[in-house]
Amino acid sequence: MAEAIYPVPAEWAQNALIDEARYQQMYERSIADPDGFWREEGQRIDWIKPFSVVKQTSFHEADFGISWFTDGTLNLSANCLDRHLAERGDAIAILWEPDDPKNPERRITYRELHEAVCRFANLLKARGVKRGERVTIYLPMVPEAAVAMLACARIGAIHSIVFAGFSPDALAGRIQDCDSRIVLTSDEGLRGGKKVPLKANVDEALKACPGVDSVIVLSHTGAGVPMAEGRDIDWASAVAAQPADCPPEEMRAEDPLFILYTSGSTGKPKGVLHTTGGYAVWASMTHEYVFDYRPGQIYWCAADIGWVTGHSYVVYGPLMNGATTVMFEGVPNFPDASRFWQVVDKFQVEIFYGAPTALRALMREGDDFVKKTSRKSLRLLGSVGEPINPEAWSWYHEVVGEGRCPIVDTWWQTETGGAMITPLPGATALKPGSASKPMFGVKPMLLDNEGGVLEGATDGCLVIADSWPGQMRTVWGDHERFFQTYFSTFAGYYFTGDGCRRDEDGYYWITGRIDDVINVSGHRMGTAEIESALVAHHAVAEAAVVGMPHEIKGQGIYAFVTCNAEIEPDEALRKELVQWVRHEIGPIATPDVIQFAPGLPKTRSGKIMRRILRKIGENDFSNLGDTSTLADPSVVDNLIANRPQPA
Ligand code: PRX
């Protein structure tokens, strides 16, 4: 089947920062001479003390280590704020759009943001927060969330943002894991007109976190929330009492910047740790080149700051580059399915970066919601978080972008800090569904299951052959787990966990996770996490969770549940378990299907054969493979006969 190819539009080829020839030349240099390449790119940052060493990295067990720009010092908040004050102090840094369009937007200049960050940084210091200490942020999409991040960076504290849709249990686990004694939150969040009880969630979580002695509470909706004497403080009044100047701390390049928890194939979520210098260079460089960004352009990344995309492409990347970054509190379909495009018109957004799951949901609502808006300001579109199916790509391109905006489909991960495989709008002809070509300094390779290197057009396991500056440096508190998770499957390579195809033009096509991680609406989840939530319920003896194809979410959650002997499973229990998982993890983990199973397909040694469960989840019974090694092959027939149809 011939694939559609969209050549680079002529005006992009002429005017973009990077055209095809330049991409080739820069890419080849970045691989052949990483030291020289990054020594130059490193100059995009204001260093306090310039670095002399560029790259000290090895993925091999004997001398394993990742360190970039090691002897340089810098402050990332100064790179996002102070450096812009002289020239663009009165330019808008953050354009904030509230959940409810009837409420006013906020326009915050670089100068105002600088002052807010300084005051908040002083407040953190006044609460005793020291360099290297962890600050947990559990806030909705409000400018104060960016203020809090930058204030941590200013004083050298490590922020750990927990997505405001996570449950009290999930929040507690993350607070405990990084030993945080301070939590930043708001009275409530607002999403799609619905209130989210953030402060109440914190209160609940803190029952299990005796180490927390400070909670700074932003009044956002104005709901009266109980305040614990001595522990809870009101954000606005505490900040007002602080001086408006706070000198930035001089941080070493490898000092930690943030922790962000993400799901893996085993056990509890791991704290991905990013450090300062390399991340700064990477986030700034990728933001500039991928979006062909020039100061003054209005740029909107619709991700939540609870995910890495919000870190790198709502806050750090754009602000380092002096951008006007749009921050949106709401959801794509509230008050109706025009909302994204109304905000585009309102702020005259030129660059829009969103997730396929939202596009698929909007596509289903029909073209009228799009067509009744202008969108003339748009010149570039982006996609992130999951594979974008060609239908959604075409709709995005034809209907949203009216055929004139290139789409940058950016493949990357929490671990990679920024875009790794992506088109550049002035350099790369587009193939719908392909993340296309590697970013500078990224050497993707495809391996077979035994670690053999595959050449040419082929399918394989996606690994990266060498380090790049934005790479995570460790799993918080568990360096051994870092090595084991990413560098032990294929010795000497960073293993992404993704499967991938490379075509005859050298384009990469991500085919999805090949480990026990699923991607639900672009949210990454470990099947093991959902299983342990299920088995924590008194009625459940055993659970196995797999992904299933889902039209809007990309993947849905399919749970096989075996109940304890005395339990008679029924519809009421099914509903209860759905609520239970929402309560244990959060609404993003809501199971789409729960199938009660008297038994799960296991080998004689007791290992669950997930391959078979995945097939049943996919409603594809044609190719179950060899079931003869099962202890009891009849359980498979039972599962097939009783497969419920998703609602
Ligand atoms: O499977 C890939 C998928 O999302 C995973 C990373 O998830 P997370 O760490 O939450 O980061 C998401 C935002 C960067 C990857 O292993 N993924 C991400 N972007 C794409 C993608 N799959 C296909 N195409 C993409 N553009």
C-alpha cells in the first residue's frame, strides 16, 4: 500500500530555521562529533560558570554513568526569566485560559512572572526549604503551578509534580517515595465545569505522610477548605509578605531539577530524575527546532503540567526561548467541542501541540465545531503521547490545519526529557503516522529479541545507542533499578520499551509498547499497578490487566478478575471494582471492561500467559498460538465464551 507523503511546503523550506540540507548536516555532525556539536548548542544557555567538559557517558555496566556539561553552573529559573527582562520584560510569558470561558483570562508578563517566582521562592525558603529538598506540587493548570516549578528551580529545590487527577493514595505514595515534607496545592481544581477536591485529597493523603509539615494552599475556586493549624498556610497572604527579589542559586549542571513519577512494567511508579544543565539545553533546543520557534510567537501546548510534556513544552522549553506560552485549565469538549479552536482564535495561536486522543474525540463530534472557528493564525501543528492513526492525522491536517500546517508527530518519553524522533517542519517530508527522523544527537536502532542489530527496512525493539543531554539520570532512590530497567535488556543500549518499524526511507514508525505498559489516552500506565489495586479489594483473589483497542483512547483497560471462593460476582461488584480502581489510582485508570474469570490461563509453573489475555482483550480469537503448555487449556474457552462486550 502506497503511503501518502506530504513534502515540505515551499515557504517552510525557505524560511524555517532548519531546512533539509541543514538537518542532514547538523544531524551527521551531532553523531560524528557530539562533543563539538553540544559545545556549540550548549551556548544557548546562560551559564554562571561555563562548562569545559561536554559529555561523559557510558551505557555499559562496567563504567555506567551519564553526565553532561559537568563542570558548568547555571540556574534554570534565571534562564527562563531574568535573561529576558531587559529585552522582553513586558512581553507576555504566560497566557492563561480558564476552564470556564465566562471567566477572565490572565496575561502575565516576564517581569510579573519573575516577581511572582521570586516571592514564592522566598516563601519556600521561609518555610525552611533547602537546596536538594523535594517539593511536591499537586496543583491544577494555573499559572501558580509554573510559578511553583520555577521557584523550586530558583532555590535549587527538586519539584515533584503529581498530576491533579491522581487519587489521595497515589499522591501519598509519591510523597513518601521522595520524602517530601512540603506540599503545594489549591482548594479545588476545575475541569470541564466539574470541581476536583484537591485540598481534601491532600488531607486524605497526608494521613499516611506524617513527615509533611507544610501545605501551601492556593485559593482558586474560593471554596472554603479546612486549614490545619500550624501546617497549612494561605498562598496569597504568605506570598504578599515576602520580598520581591530572590537571587538565583548557582546550581551544578548535574544537580537534580525535578522528579516525575511514571509507570513501568513492574511494581510501583518510578521517580524519573532529570538534572539541570543537560535538560536545559535539550528542552530549549528541541522546543526551538521542532516548533521552529521565534520569540514573540504565540505557542500552545495543551498538555497538563502533571506530565513531562507540560514540564518541557508548557514551561521550561518555551520560557527559556522567550515564548508566549498558553496555559489552558480546561478540557477540549467544554463547553463544547469548539473550545480548542476558540482559544486558538482568541489568542491568535500560531503553534498548537496536542494529543491524538483529544483529536479523535473531537473528530467524532463532526467538522462543524472546527469549521465555525477561523484558525487562520495557525501555522504549525504538533502531536504527542501516542501513535497518531492516519485518519486522525488527516483530519488534523485537512480540517483543523486546512492543509496548510505541517504536523510534527513527536515521539519521546518521560525518560527522554524532550522530543527524540520527530519531523522538523522545514526539513522533513511528512508521512501520516510516522514520527519520522531522529533529533540531533539521537541514534535510534532496531534490535531483534536477542539483541541482534537489524539494518534497513524492518521491525524491531527501539533502542537508543548513545546518551543525549536530556536523558534521565536515575530512578529516585534506586540507581540499580535505573540500570536494570533501561540498560540490562540490551547491553550497551538504552531500551525504550517501544516496538518500531523503519521503512525504506529511514522513517521510524512507533508501533507501541512491547512491555506491560499501556497507553490510555496518552497516559502511561503499568498493568501491574492496576492489578495491585484490584487485588487490594477484599473480593478479589487474582487479577490480570491488558490493553484493548479503543477508538478514542487509543488503548482501553481490560481487567480479568478472579474472585475469592465465597464471592458470587455480579453487576454490583463489577461497578464497585471500577469505582475502587478509580479511588485507588485515579479516574485515568478506570477499567473499560472487567471480566470475571473463574481461572486465568497459566503455565504449569503458574505464570499467567498474557499473550492469550491480550488476544481476548483484542476480541481476536483466531490466533491464540500454542495453548498446550497451559495447566488447564479449558480456561481459555471459558474466557472466550464469557467475554463481555464493552459498553
Ligand atoms: O509508547 C510511546 C508513547 O508514549 C510513551 C511514553 O509515555 P510518557 O513517558 O508518558 O511520555 C509521553 C509524552 C512524551 C512512549 O514510550 N509515545 C509518546 N509519543 C509518541 C508515542 N508513541 C507514538 N508516537 C508518538 N509521537
